[in-house]
Amino acid sequence: MSFLILEGVSKYYGDFGALIDMNLSVERGEFISLLGPSGCGKTTTLQAIAGLTPVTRGRMTLDGRDITHLPVNQRGLGIVFQSYALFPHMTVAENVSFGLEMRKMPKHERDTQIAQMLKLVHLDAHAQRYPRELSGGQRQRVAIARALVIAPPVLLLDEPLSNLDAKLREEMQFELRRIQRKVGTTTIMVTHDQAEALSISDRVVVMEAGRATQIDAPYRLYEHPKTEFISGFVGKTNLLPGRVSRSASGSAVVLAQGQRLTVDAGEFADGASVTVCLRPEKLFFTEAANGTLAGHIEERFFLGSQWLYRVSSDLGELELSCANDGSAPVEEHASVHLAWADDVARLVAPQP
Amino acid sequence: MPSGWAGHDDNPSSDEYIGRSLEGTRAGLGAARRSARSIMRRTGPIAMVFHACVTVFMLAPLVIVCLVAFTPENTLSVPWKSFSLRWFHAVFEHSDLMQSFWNSLGVATLAATLAVLFAVPAGIAIARHEFPGRQALNGLLLSPLIVPHLVLGVAMLRLFALFGARGSALWLTLAHVVIITPYALRLVVAALAGLDRSAEQAALSLGASHWTVFRRITLPLMLPGITGGWMLAFINSFDEVTMSIFITSPQTVTLPVRMYMIATESIDPMMAAVSALMVAVTAVAMIVLDRLYGLDKILVGQH
Amino acid sequence: MSKATNTASRWTPFALSLPSLALFALMVLLPLALTTLLSFQQYDQDKGVQSGFTLASYALVLGDSYYYEIFFRTGWIAALTTLICVLVGAPEAYILSRMGKPWRSIFLLVILAPLLVSVVVRAFGWSLLLGPNGIVNQVFQWLGIGQVKMLYTPTAVVVALVHVMLPFMVIPVWTSLQKLDPMVENAALSLNASQFTVMRRIVLPQITPGLLSGSLIVFGLSASALAIPGLLGGRRLKMVATLIYDEYLHELNWPLGAAIALALLVINLVVMLSYNAVLEGAYAKRMGRS
């Protein structure tokens, strides 16, 4: 039985649906990310689970208990706010202690818990400091400690890494995952950064315009996006419009200029309009041969660990990336040939 | 980049403020030399002369009062040759004056405290709730800033006559409360506006009741604003003369009113001594206010 | 995350505002209402205030040249004070805003701190400075100008009023200046505008709301000033405030005093509302709600 269940949860402001019909089952100990652009409803979902926004419709169950109408100070969930929301007039230790005081825990027990938690987040040396004396990364760890020390059934994170600079963000991603694994708390994180979501989640919920459009494990989400939007939002992609053509020998897609791509058309009917998604890292340079695509390098970008090429071809402008393995990159304006394996192309319904 | 351009943070949280004041003092002393040159660079010499004149103009009456207070002569004169404390002694021996001082102190303390007690709940209602009549209430509570104290004075006089309140210190205090509440209210509302609501939400999520959140999170964070409001209210009550002239009775005469009465009859350096003492009291209050809240923030306001 | 759910009851704001509302109703609304009624009552030299409706007090205020003269004097003194405050306060605020970090705060404090000193002390200070043997006259004598009578003339009143009112002009102008983006001035300069043009066409239009707001406050406060005309104007230089003082506490003609006070209040409100209308109209459109 799932630990946290959302059934048909919706939030409307007048006629405007900020969250529409969210159905989600979260297992105990899972790390779930709510991913999407601004306005997609991910923050609304988190607020609804937290109890900071009342839902218009639907039901939320936690460990068998209906929490739909419970006020926020009775749900007992751990929340890490985007701005951290630390109590500026209290020390780190006092901040972490607050939730335990609300639970009437005796002082010696509190002190033990606080010490343990601060050790877990590597802040034991800073227990008597005030938030204004801490760096951004340290403040965030205080926020996490404060939310975790109360041993909540669910930990809610609202864009926890967006206020950190790039390098720190990367470090904190893994730190977050380490802490979560160690403590084992069911966690739901809101983010607009797909790399973040993919790297540390067990499952990702992609949201668009108030609805969940795909819920999958990161690898599956990346390799088998269900829509054009997801394909482009999660990772980079090349999109090629075309039509399915089924015949006795198999299925193929006929592209705009008449080229045929051999590809598994899955459930699409013959003649259906589709968009072919090709990931840049799945394309590679090759010698001219039958079935390869001729192209011309328009621009080249160096990204450190990768080279990114913009290639013009009969199929339009394509992006191709290859690892920087030390070998010389292809020059700009060079003529090249591209190819890819048959099973890497994905078909999705065209964006209306 | 011109130093006036602070950029983003218009409303630092209260604790940042205390840190900033201390920082500012240290930085100020260090930068004094550089800044003297930088002032010249930014503004022409004419502007500097103009500015110097304005500064002298603003300080002149206060300086002269403090100087004359120390004169050993019987007449109003600047003590060029010798200083004397005789007029200060005269002040402390003048029973009417001392009585008025205690009256003022008592009224101001009580009035400021009451003003804050009225302003905090009203401020919460105005800053945090949407309700019909909110703008009207805000206008009413700030009206003593627009209605001349003169008009309020005569109006109160009429009210006092109705209730037979003329000799009552309590009624006088209430009149002062009304005059100084706008100052307390403005600061309370500003303190609430600058508060990070998510800290309150965090406290709620950790299981605190609404009252606990108010007591342990909201109130402590509002405290600098409340204290600043109290002090500003106190000073304004202590200094108030225009309304008080109409509603004080011989038993309840406040210090500024007494000084006005003395000044219109006979002027000797004792008046200067009292004035010097009042300036000293104000200076102390200013330092305390600055430490607590930031004097420029209070005087300029959070527009 | 955004606003928390408001689980407090609907009546909370009303409960919170009730105490202050009650206090202000009792101490502001009621007295003003009583005073309005009072202004319509009859006054008899011997018997005092009588009941009965009359417009005699207002007729006196609006008709008699004695009162007209006092209102006029109050008006031009207040207007002159306002003008000087604009001419001195605005440039001073500008100079302050251009200053380096520690000096700016220090001088702002110097200009604004006198607000916290009682007006009686400040008026007294000016009586010392402007008296026949005061510092100013001593300087004049040293310069060869000779003794100038300043005390108990409009000059002393205006000077002291300017001293008291200047901070009230500096504050709104300063606030307006703080909202200016200094880069905009630099942009104008880079487009070959002279410093003067930048002042006139970039800075001035943007601080005009502050100037108007400050002028309103200064005019209103100057027109109703009591301690300064009382101490520096002398018995013969009556302004509205000292007039009301006389009527209430010497003549005991309360209805007349009430009528004058209300006339002052109405004038204040009218000036304020008309200025607000100007502000709303001209500036809200161009500059947006400030």
C-alpha cells in the first residue's frame, strides 16, 4: 500500500486551474521530483500536500489517514522552503530545536537529537551561530536539519537548490540524496531543473499547465518521453515532423522531404502524423554510406566534457553532441555524414 | 558606481539592521578621509558652501541654546570667558519646572506605552488582513498627522469641558496617545511588511499553534519596530506643545508648555538651561533609537 | 511558497481594530463633531456660550477685516516658508543624495534630528540668535550693516518656520530621489545632455511628487503653527493659531475660536485634496503609482 496517495487533487482559483486532477502514489522512502516550467502547478501541488493551500477537490491520504482537510500545523510534515525561512532571531540550534519543542520533547532528548542532526548535515561546529552569519549553503542545511529532526513521514522541498550558485548546487544535489538515503524519509522535491530531477530522484513527475503529463523513473523518462514537450524539456532533442508508413516489411516514418526513417512505429496508425525525437548524443559522425545523412557544420560549441555541433542537413538543422575524449573535434564549415542506431529514435504525437 | 545605489534590499530584516548599524560605524570611521575627497569630486564647491550654510542654519539655534545655558551672567549672553552651572542649578530648584518635567515624563511614558498597545493590534489588522473599511481605518488612525494639532487642541478642550476632564492627567495622556499613535502605527505596519512570512509558515509546519507563532516568531521579529515606535512616540509626546497648551491645567502642565509660559513672560538663561537639558534628552533618545532601529530609517520612513 | 491559509476567523481584523477605533472615535471624531456644533452656537459677552443655532461666528470670520487680515498674513507667511523650503530643501536633499557613504547618513541626521527637539526650544534658540543683541545682529554690526530688527517681525517667524519645516521638505524629496536610478542620469549625460538639462528634464520631473507632497505638509504645518508666532511674532503679529488661542483662553469666545479652527481645518483639507488630485492625475499616469 502506498504511503502517500493523491487522488484527483485539484486547486482552482475561480475558473483558473492551477492544479488539475493530480493522481500520485508515493512509496515509503521514495524520492520524487515534481518537474516543470513556471506555472505548471508543481509548487501548488507541494503547497497542497503541505497544507499551505486548501484543495478545491480531491483527497490526500498519508499512511492510511485522510489529511485532506487537516491544518498545516497538524500534518507534521517537514518543509524546506525556497527561501529557507529560518528564524532570524534564533541560533542554528534553536531553529532546529523548534519543531521538537512543539512536540513537547524534554530538553535532554532534544539536545541529543539536535546534535545528531547537525552532525548529519555537517553543521555541528556552527550550532550557536545566527542565520545571518552563515553562507547560503549552510543556511540551506539548517533548513533541512530543522525539517528532518522531527522525523516527518514526508519531507517536502521547494526548489531547494535554486538559490545556490552552480558549483554549490551540484554538490548539494548529491548531499541531499545522501542525507535522504541515510534517513530514509519519503521525499518530494519541486524543481524546474531537469538535470537536478534526473540525477537524484527515484521517479519524476513532469507537469505542464496544471497536469501531470508523465510519471516515470529518470532513465525511462529520458529515453521514452511521451510528448514533444517532455522530450524537449528533459534533455535536448532534435524534432522531425513526419507521417507513419506501415507496410508488410515493417514500419517507417516518411519525413517532410520524403526521406524514409526505419523506426518502430509502436501504436501509431498508418498515416498518422508524428514527431520523431532524436537525442543529440545518439547521433554520431560516420563515413559516407548508404543510409547516412549528409550535413554541414554551421556552428560548434565547446562545453568542457562535450562538443556540441549545429549541423545543417536535408532534415533541417540538427544538434549533435559527442564526448570530449581528447581526439580532435570536427571543424566548423566541414562537410560531414551523420548516422544513428535504428532503435534510438522515439515517436511522439505532434504538439498541437 | 554612485554609492547611493543600494540596489535590491529596501527592507532588511530587523537583525540585519543591528548588524548594519555597527558595520556602518566602523566603515564610516575608516572611510572618513577618502570620503572628504569624494564629496568634493561628486558635488561642486558651490554646492558644498550651500550645504555648509544649511547645516549651520539647522544647528545654530540648538548650539546657541546649549552655549547660553552655561553663561555665568544674569542676562542672555554667550559665555566667552567662563562657564557656569548656576542656571542648571536654578532649573533643578525651580519647583514648577521640575514638576512639569515629571508630568511630561509620566505622560510621555504612559502615552507611548498605550499608543503601542493600540497600534500593534491595529497594525496587524491593517497590514495583514483585507477587510471593508481598512483604508478608512488607516486614514483615521493617521489623521492626527494631517489635522493640525491646533485644531485637535481646541477640539479636545471642548471634549474635556463636556466630561469635566480639565485637570485629569489621564485625559491628557489619552489626548497625547491619539497624537502619537500614527508614529507607532507607521513603524508597526512597516515592521510587519518587512517580515518574512515564510518563517511563520515554517513555524506552523513544525506544529506551532497560531498564538505560538505570534508569540515566538512574529512578535520578536517585530520588536525593533515596536520599540522604535515607542521611542518615537515618546519623543513626540514629550515635545508636544501646540495641543497641550489648550488642554493642560495648572496641575498637569507639561514641560514644553511651562517653557512656553516662562518664555512669554520673562526670559533669563534658566530657559536656556532647560532647553539645553531637553536637547540632551533628545540626543540620548536619538542614540538609543539609532542603535535599535536606524534613525534615518525612522525619520525618513518606509515610503 | 506563498500565503498561508487564513484559518483565522473573519472577525479577527475587526476585533483587532476595535480598541483603536473606539479611542479615535472618542478622542478625534467626537471632539471635532462637538467643535463643529460649538461653532454654530451663540456667544454672549456676559453670559458666555448659549445654545441656539447661529452663523454669527462664521460671518465674523469671513466678513470682518481684522480676521481677514490675520488669515491673509498667515497665508503669505506659510506660502513664503513653503517657497523657501522648496528652494533650500530640494537642492539640499539632492546634494545629500550625492554624498559618500558615511557623510550622507551623518548629514541626513543633522538635518532631520532637530525634528526630535521641541519646537519651544527651537523657537527660543532663534529668539536668542535674532534678538537685538543676538549673534546675527553682532555679525551685522561687524559687517557695518548696523542693527536690524528681526525679532517680533515676520522675518523671525519665517526664519524659525523654515528651520522647523525644512526636514518635512527634505524627507519626501529625499524619498523621491532614492527611487531614481542614477544610471538614467548617466544615460542622459552620455547622450550629450548638459548637467543643467539633466537636472531640469530628468531629475526635476521625477522628484516633483516629492516636492508637492513636501509643500503640502510644510504649508499645512506653517499655517497652523502656534509656538513660533507666539514666541517670535510678539503680541501684534497675530497668526491664525495665536488668534484661536486668544479667543479660547483670553476672550473665552469659544464659538468664534471653533469657527476659526474649523475654517483652518477646511482650508487645510481642501489644499491637500486638490494637490492629491493633481498628483493622481498628472503623475500617476506618467510615473506609475509611486
